[in-house]
Amino acid sequence: MTTSEIHLELLLGKLVLDSTGKAVGRIQEVRAEQQGEEWIVKEYLIGYAAVLERLSAWTIGLGILHLLGAQKIFGGYTIPWNKLDLTDPDKPRLHCSLDTLKSLDENNL
């Protein structure tokens, strides 16, 4: 298995395309786990709900949105690390269809 390094701060905000070239959202957050002295990326978050997590404002943001009348909060997906092609970090692409991704909502953030 080959490993490579990509500066995560350069991925934030990049538009992710599906396998057909359709835009599915922008990378807003990255979840990683520490393994020994290294951090290993587990998944990428895209969409509006991911912005709230990125800003660590999910609880406050969710409360405000409910006060404004929002019933269900939706607006993003989690992409497992192995489902995102970063061969060209400026143009990340999905290795799968959008409907196979787990959606971000108030239950899994």
C-alpha cells in the first residue's frame, strides 16, 4: 500500500465531484484518528451540516435553526477515506455513488 501526504488545509473548501462529474459538495471537515505518532484520516465531511461541525458549533447552530423553524436538519455526507480519489487534490472525486454515502444529520454529528 502506498502512502502519500496531502496538506489537509488545502483540501478544505474543495468541491467534490461524483463519478459522473456532478458536484456533490465541498470538503468542510476531516475526521482522523491517532495511531502511534501518526494521524490517519478516517472520513471527510461535505455539506452545510459539516460546516457547523467544523466550527464546533453544532449544538448552538442546531438550537438556532430549530428556533427559526427548521424541523429536520440535513445538508451533507460523510465520505470514507477510501471512497475519495485524491490523485488530483485540486479536483477530488468520489469512487462511489452519492446514494451509498452516509448522510450527516443531527443524529450522527
